[in-house]
Amino acid sequence: MDTESHEPNLDEPPLAPDWVPLTGLQLRRAGVQFDAVRVDGSRGRRLADTLARMTGGNPGPVVEEANARRAVYFLVPAGSTAHRAWPDGVTRLAAGPGHVSYIPVPALDGPTWPLSWRYRPVTPEHLVHPLLLRTALQEQEWAYLT
């Protein structure tokens, strides 16, 4: 008789997706598990928080950088940034013919400076929705102009 419980333990945090390193940080090739949209500085941080408000606090994985340009990376489904117009100041990190991009990914815990998670990944398949990201960008642009 099997006496082990197969009920999930809700007190334990969810397991990290396999593309998240166990320690430190790693570069992940765009177009494999995901692509990314990079927005630098305070604009990127405001955008991440706007997106979080739009999604009830779960926008998908967002990585931020503490040095240099203070980049914010929004991890989106692979191939989802192509064939879309993005505003000035937005950098698409994607793969294409003759072009490879790499996206920095920190571990969930431990020393990962200069990277950290602004919003942690919840499941491997839950990424930032590119249309919501574009909507948040447009909302931010509109607020800036008014």
C-alpha cells in the first residue's frame, strides 16, 4: 500500500524553470526558450511595474540590471517580437538569419550582481505577453506626451 501523499505542498516555492541557472548568472540564446525586449533605465522599471499592475502582479519574468545602462529585460515567447513595430529606445533580443542575441538570466537566489529578478518566473511556459507589453509601452508613451 502506498502511503505517500501526492498532494502538492503549497508551502514550498514552485520549482524554477530549467532555463534558470542554479547559481550565478548565465547567458541564454534568444529564440530557444524565449526572446527578450530590453528597455533601459527608469523607463524600463516603470514599464515593468505598469505591466505588473495590468496583470495582477504576475507579468511574467523580468530581469533588471544594476549597473551600466540599468537595462530591464522582459522575457517574451520566442519569435514574438518579430514583425512588430516597437517604439524608439526598445531593443529586441531575438534570433534571425545571420543574427544571434544572448539574454542574461540570473539564478533565483544567491549572488547574481549586477542582475536580479524584478518579477520572478512562475512556470517555464509563463512569459511576458508581447501584446500586453506593447500596450504598456504605448500607455507609458502617452502619459509622457500629456
